[in-house]
Amino acid sequence: MNDARVDSVIRRERQLHALSYVVILALTGMAGVLASAILKGLGVGSSIWLIDNYYFRVLFPGLLVGVVLYMIDQHRRLQTQLNTAHEELANAKSDLEATVARLAFAYDVAQAIASLTAGNATRKTLEMALDRFGADAAAIVADDVLMVPDDDSIPQAATARIMSSAVEAVRSGEPMSSGDAASGYVLAIPLRIGGKLQSVIALWKDDAPFSEEDARTLALVSRVLELGLENRALFEQANERLRGLVSTLATLVAERVPEYRAHAQSVSDLAVNVGLVLGLPRDEVAALRAAAQLLDVGMLEVPADIVAAPRALTPSERDVVQSHTIAGERLVREAGFSGEVCAAVRSHHERLDGSGYPDGLRGEAIPLLARILGACDTYVALTSPRPHRPAMRPADAMSALLSEAGARFDARVVAALRQVLGMAQAGVAPEGPAEDASLLRAI
């Protein structure tokens, strides 16, 4: 029942109550007049003209009876309408509760999809569906079939019914609900990724058919799964393009600085694992990897004669080299990388005491990713040979960093780097997201 009808019923109920009060007042008044006449010892017929009037005695009882009958009829009608309103409100409450439960389940599925890899997300969705719908088996049917049972095995009848229903759902492009007591019951809904029908999500149970509410809920979950998988595919495509761009830029720099690619890869491996030890979230670890690969991309704008100079640089030449951080930030920003990556590229030569460049930042003003890259870049540089000095031993390079921890380098970062190096020697990788954990390079 809509709001207008409810308001109308309430308004009529108030009018009926008002009419009831009028009738009650009229009857009370007449009773008072009669009582007054009796108390005074007067004859009712001779003392009160209104009551003695013939027309009044005929019409008033009839009118009174008509009003009472009308009130009874209206009360009956109102009671019927109120009962109907209560039923409709109860149904609306039930529908609302079902909708809330449906949306809550879809939200849980969306959270699982967002926090897991593609394969793990689909399996988790199927496991959640088993519990939510009381199913005995759940499956994603595509080129490959991912089937999750409620217990250790899937009955042959379930596999056959799921596959046949999936084929029918693909053929019709519409949700399918079918089955019988002999082979069980299936609910199958097609999944479209990028507008193309690519797979089917299906549920099977052997004891009872799926309800309409089950179908609505699974349809909503399938839309969430479609969007999650489509967004993940788009994200992977974007990542692939970014990886190609990183590789291209690194190749261009390596043409001018031959050792750049190996240096950048070493810094990237160390920085990613330091980030994992520090507990950075996945997106920050990914930004750390990209920034490490692009640390010195600004060297593309440094003249080749300065880059390849076999002598000590003059102060003006040193200023030109140091400007590569500003040029690098501009290049990666124009290439479409995130603000975190841009800031890390610009500030990886900043130092806690303000002695770094290009902005002379101090302490916490230096982005954490830049502090990680600064320590890892310095370690790799110290352990690599240079024209003016041989490579330092790893232990000596680590001692040099420890001596500057808290002064020029972040003490937490240096401690994490030391832990990573110890793990490398022990052959252990730090814990973290599987897709972000890189193999530690032997140092």
C-alpha cells in the first residue's frame, strides 16, 4: 500500500472517530434532558416540546439508527483496509529484509574480489555461494571448469546437471533453473565480461529447487563478479602497458648508461622486499617497484659528454647531473604514472638531515617510498664498482649505511634492508602478497 492510501485510511479513521464523538455527545445530551425532566417531576410529554413533537419522535430514532449503522459499516471497511495495509507493510518489510541480505552478501563478495587475485576471488565467491544458498556444489564453467564441492567429492549427477545447464544458459543467454529429485536441482546464470558471454556460474543441490529469491541474489552476485573480473582485466591491461613503458624508458637510459638496467633491477628487488618487510600495502609495493625501475630516467636529459665523463665533474656539471631527479619526475608524470611514483623518483636523493637534493627535504617530509629507494640505491651503488673506486664488500656497505641510520637514512628502512640482506643469505623471501613477492637477488 502506498503512502497516499495509508494517509487516506488514517484520515477516514479520524473522521469516523469524530462522528462517533458527536453521536455520543448527542445521546448524552438527550439523556441529560430526560434525567433533568424526571428529577423535576415534570411530565416529559408536556414539558419538553422537542420530545413531544411527532416528527422528531419519528425521524430522530431513524436518523440515529442510520448513523450507527453507517459507523458500523465504516468501521468494518476501515478494519479491512487496515488489515490489508498491515499485510502489505509486512510484505514490504520482508522484501526489504531480503533486499538488505542480498546487498550485504553482494558486498561481501565484492570485498573478496577486490582483496584477492582473480583465481582466488572466483574460488572464494563459489565457497561463499555454497554457504549462502545451502548448495552442495558450485562451479564456474568456461573454457576450463572450476568446481567447488560442499564436501570432499562432487556427485556425478551434479557434474552432468551443471554442465548441461551451463550449455543451455550459454545457448539462451538467460538464467536457467531446472532439475528434479533424481538428478538434483541447478541454478545457472551466464557471465558477461566486457559485454561478451564467456562463462556461467552454477549452483547444484540434491534436496530442493532454488527459490526466486535465490535466483535474484545469484543474479546480483553474478553482476558483481562480472564487474570485478572486468575491472581486473582492465587493470592488468593497464599494468601491462605501464610495464612496457617502464621497459622502454629503462632501455633508453641504458643506451646512455650501460649499467643502468642491472642497477635499477637490483634496487627494485631490494626495495620491493624492504617494502614487504615494512608491511606496505600491495599498491604501494607496486609503486615502489615502478619507481625503482625509473629512478634515473631523468638522465635522458643530461648531456652524453657529462654522463660518460671519465673524470671528476665540475660543480656546474654536478648540478646538471643532480637535475636528473626533477627531469625524471616530469617524464614519469607525463607518462601517466601515479603521484607516489613521481614523488619517489624526484626525492630518492633527499636525506633526513636536509643534505640531499633537489629540494633539501628533511625527516618525514621525505616520502617513505623515496626513503626506501634512497637507502637501497645507495647500498647497490656502494657494492658496485665505479671508475674511481672498486666495489665495497656487502658487509662494509651495510656498516656505512648503519653509521648514517637516523642521520641521513631512515633507521627503520636501514633495519629492514639489513633484515632483507640476511634473508637473502639464508635463502628466505619476506612474507607478502604472492603477486608482489620478488625473488631476492644474491648479493
